[in-house]
Amino acid sequence: MQKYSLTQKIAAETIGTILLLATIVGSGIMASSLSQGNNAIALLGNTIPTGCMLVVLIFIFGPVSGAHFNPAVTFCFWLQRQVSDRDALIYIVVQITAAITGTMLAHVMFGMPELLVASTKARDGFGQLLGEFVASFGLVATILGCIQQRKEALPFAVGLFICAAYWFTSSTSFANPAVTIGRTMTNSFSGIQSTDALGFIGAQLVGAIAATCICKWLYTPSRRD
């Protein structure tokens, strides 16, 4: 297996996370402007590009950095001792910084008057927190399950899961602390107000940890007949 330097891995995580946030925020702005107030159409316009972009990003950056783009995913690999303490910390800092940069990029592309704007979009309540738990649990389970069973299917499985979770979870599946932070800084269709972000991030981490524990048990061969 080819080895890549930490610098190469950081570059892959940076570029991938920037493009992911630019896709989420940018497609949200575009969808909102074209949907003429139809939220279902706007959500669909936000969903499809996000899922498609995830497939592409995992294909092109997965061999270099693992294509985490997500502190919760990095944290889960760290829990399994597949990522060192140093690399995990660097990944998470890079992912958050790149997420903010991706939001700024989307704002510039669409001619927004400010690079960063505090979101006023409320996303609160137990139902939405539960939705984030389910979305993060499902995302991490998808990743770990594919690594164990069908690694070649991972990019498609992640993209498809996120597309589905945008619609079946009450929170529209942020499932990513870096994405959540980036989305606090856009007052557009995809935004979330900062007072609600902490609860989302907590639910995401709990869901990711639960999936890691269950998958570790599930995919450990039993010695019993």
C-alpha cells in the first residue's frame, strides 16, 4: 500500500472539506433561489449535490487521507487506534478550519455581501437531536461496515446514506461537527444558529461512538459454534 506524508493527508482533508462545505452551502443557496419558496424542492436541490460530491471526494481523496472530512469520523478511528493522537488532532483542526473556508467560498461564488454571517435558522428540540444521533450512527456504521465487508462500495454507500438521511431524519442529517460549525456561519437555506449547534455536535459524537462500539462487536468473529 502506498504511503502518503502527513502534509499530503492534510492537503487532502483540507481540499475535500472545503469542497464539501462549498457544495452544501452553495447548493443550498442555489436551490433556495430557484425553488420559489418550495422547501421540498429546495431540500432536494441541496440533497443531490451533497450526496454526489461525497462520492467523488471519497474516491479521489480516500486513498490519501482516508477522506474523513468529519471530526466524528476521525474520532471513531482514533478510538480504534487507527489514527494517532497527533494526526487525529491535526485532522480535526484542519476539518473545522476548512469547513469555515468552504462556507466563505460559497458566499463569494454567489455574491453574498459578507464572507461569514451568523445564522438565525433555528434547529432545536429533542426530535432534531435524535435525528442527528441517528444520522451520525448510520453514517459511521455505513463507513465501518463497508470497510469490513465491501470496501470498494464505500464512496457510493456514504453518498447514498447521506442522500437518504437528508430526508428521513428530522435534522436533515448534518452528521458532522465541522459541517455544523461551518453552517453556523451562513444565514442561508443550509444554516443553523450557533445556540443549536452545540446540541447537534453532542448528538453527532454520541451517535458516532455508539456505532463504533456496536460495529466493533458486530464484526468481531465469535469463537462459539
